[in-house]
Amino acid sequence: MDLTSIAELTGVSIAAGWVDAVVGGGGLILIPALLLAFPQLPPAVALGTNKLTAITGTSAAALTFVRRTKVPRSVALPAALLAVPAAGLGALSASSVPGDWFRPIVMALLIGVAAFVASKPGFGAVQGAEVVTRRRRLFVICLAGCGVGFYDGVFGPGTGTFLILAFTGLLSLEFLQSAAMAKVVNVGTNLGALGVFAAQGNVLWSLGATMAVGNIVGAALGARTALRRGSGFVRIVLLVAVSGMVLKLAVDQFG
């Protein structure tokens, strides 16, 4: 690893951390960058190193959000705890589930997300007045922790976006609160997946730690930007990020 490659990857990590803190999707920036810089790198090692980098930035963003905005911890914390074993199980299953199975489904879901958010300007703009029942909260905890957690371990793209949409739609929250909750749950998903990749020896610790510095900087800046600009800004970035994710997945699937 030459210094130029490390410096470039650190710069990419800053951008990935910023995007991931606002709406998720940082892995779609970091993983291709790793594979481009090191063409012979096994995909599992790229995924494991990405998780090491991502968990630091995600933790920094989560702390920033928790300190400066109201996060429904009764939902976010249990979901994050459930996400640890669920993501670990997903990571164990990753080698036996071809990515080609997931890409068309995820692309369709992301296109649906973009169309829905674009057609409803008021969605996520303010917190709804609807009273959320205990049953619905439990459903959201299981969906975010188990369902999305497993998905992040086995495949991953769009995890933050799916979490934001679930929290916004099912708990009647504004985008900013949902983004904050998504980061808390993402800490759990990254931790679970990282544990499995580390046990398998699929983590480049020195490179991941170096990139983590840039990811922390980007994540902290992204969280502060979202807090300063509000839910309207998060909505715009979400639409742009979803479009980019769909394009990237389409290239991977059909290119």
C-alpha cells in the first residue's frame, strides 16, 4: 500500500462518512474504492475492512445526533441490540447468497422509495401527531433490528435509507429524527457484521483504521450539516443518494 493510495482512500472515506451520516449508503462509495485501489482484494476482505471503517464513522454520527436531537431511545436501542446478532447471521450467510439475487429486488425497492418520497413533499417534513401503539413500536423494533440488520450483514446497500423510511413511515417521525435513529441501529449492524468478518480474518486492520479517521471526520460533518439544515435537506440528499445507489446497482447487475 503506497501513501498515495492510502491518502486517496482516506479522502474517499471523508465523503462516504458524510453521505452515510445524512442518509446512509457510504458502503457504496467505500467498497468500490477499495476494490479499485486493490484489484486483487477478495470481496470479503473489502466488505470486512469497510465495516471496520464504517462503524467508527457511524458511531461518531450517532453520538452527534443523540446529543443534539431527540431520539426515541425506546425504539432505537432495542433495535440496535437486535441488529448485532442479526447482522452477524447475515454476514455468515453472505458467501452462500449471490448478490445477483438481491440487486434487482433492492433496485425496485429503492426506485419505489424515491417515487414515494418525491410524490409526497410533506412526508418526513414534520413529526406526525398520530399516537403510535406499543404493538407498532415492537413491530418496528423487529423490522429494523432483525430484518434490516440481517440484510445489512448479507448484502447492505440502502440499509440507512430503508431504516429512515421505516422510522418515518411507521412512527410518523420527521426525516432528521429518523436519520438519527438509523445511525444508532447502524452501529449495531456494523458491529455484528464486523465481528464475523474479523473472526474469518477478512479485515485489513491497519488500512481500515487509517480510513476510519477520514470516516469519522466526514460523519461528524455530515451529522452537523443535517442538524443545521433540517429534514428538508435530508429529504433532498436522500433522493439524490437513492438515485446514485440505483445507478450503481444497475451497473453492477447489467454492466
